[in-house]
Amino acid sequence: MSNKKISVLVGSLREDSFNKKIATEVMKLASPNLELEILEIGQLIYYNEDLDQGNPPQEWVQFRKKIKNSDGFLFFTPEYNRGIPAVLKNAIDVASRPYGKNSWVGKPGAVVSVSVSALGAFGANHLLRQSMVFVDVPMMQQPEAYIGNAQSLFDKEGHLVKDTKTFLQDFIKAYESWVNKF
């Protein structure tokens, strides 16, 4: 089977983001058959249809190309006010436009939601899935990944605790199987 190019989108821009830490750990645990790359989304100008007329911002053009050239997507999201971060929703909107030129279409995705609360960003996880239905990204249904109490998942040296590492290994193996169905 050929390698799959997977774009990783992290919805937290915070320097010491738990979502970015978990994404980085998942990338380390992935098989060499998955080429995982974090796509930066913080620099994307907010979507405005007027800017798509004629000469769209270069950041949009580059981002859309990366999404279009991906074989699948992994999303890591915190929950802000029971929703997904604006920066993540903006990235979804930018790559799904202009109308009729959706770069996401038909490629498999999965979501990991990470939070310091016990709920593991459950609401954000499902809101993200809702947007993915509309842009035609089939989302892996099992295993679900709601990671709560993120502040307790790393030891004093910054290494992931064993139980979480095992869970994430199982998750990324399931994702690789999911991607290979497409």
C-alpha cells in the first residue's frame, strides 16, 4: 500500500497547547505509511467571499492546495464555549470555498478533542463532525477520542503517560485502517 499524506489541523494556537502536544505524540506513534504534517492555520485571513473575487490571498491559495493534495485529515480541537475555535472553523471555510471548489471533498478524517475539563471537549468534537458532513469528509466513527484532564497526561519530563499512549496508538492504527479504505 502506498503512503498516505495526512494533513493535521490543530485548533489551538497557544504555544503550550495540549492539543498540539497530543497531535505531536500521535504523529510519533503513527506508522511510516502515514506522512503526517501539521498545517498551520493561524495565519489564514478570515474568510470573506469578496476576497475570493479574482485574486484571493496567497495564504488561502497555498492552504487550499495542501488540503486538495492530502489523502486525509486529522483534527485536534479544544472546546471554546461549547464550540470549535474560530481559527479551525475559518480553515474549514477557506478550503471549502469558493462555492463549487471544495478542497476537502471525499477524503477521510478523524477528530481528537482535548481539554483540561473532564468532558474532553465532547461538544467541539461533535460540532466539528457536523461541519465535516457538509464538506463531505467521511469521519472515522470508532474509536472516538475525547481526551479530558489533559494537564495530567504528561509526566514531569513531558512524556505521555502509558495509558494515554496506548489509547493513542490504538487510535492512530484505527485511523490508518480507515484511510486505507479510500
